[in-house]
Amino acid sequence: PGGQRLLWDTEDVILSFDPGWERPAGGERLGLAFVCDSPAEVDALYAELTGAGYAGHLKPWDAVWGQRYAVVLDPDGCGVSLFAAAAPK
């Protein structure tokens, strides 16, 4: 509780939800991901960030692994993921 998690995705996993992804050639070797309290918060934060001028990379969607997920780009073009547990069906 209140800790941090570190996880690695394989290239196959990344390509499964971001088919245009390419192996980094420069400094982008680390991606940040922030947990949100709800799927609605993922949508709202994505809208807030893109409305403030940050580039949206992947619009919010319900991922097959059970999360609401979205990706925006930071000013350097690095992906910043937003996620929350998906709403129960």
C-alpha cells in the first residue's frame, strides 16, 4: 500500500496495444504509468492533459487485461500511461 511498482513489458505486449510502436533509438527507454482512481478519472485526466496541449498518443480504451488505459506524450515525446481497473461488467 502506498508503494511503487516496477514492471517490464515485452515488445510483443507493447505491440499488442500500440501497433505503431518502434524500439527506442534515443533516450526514451523508460515509460511512466500513473494509476487513477477510476475509469472515469482516466478519461477526465486524458481530456484535461490533451486540452492543455499535451499530445494524445492512445485515446482511452478498455484494455483486454482489465484496465481502462490511455497514453499521452510528455514534452520530450515520451509516453506517459494513465490507467485504472476497468469498470465491472
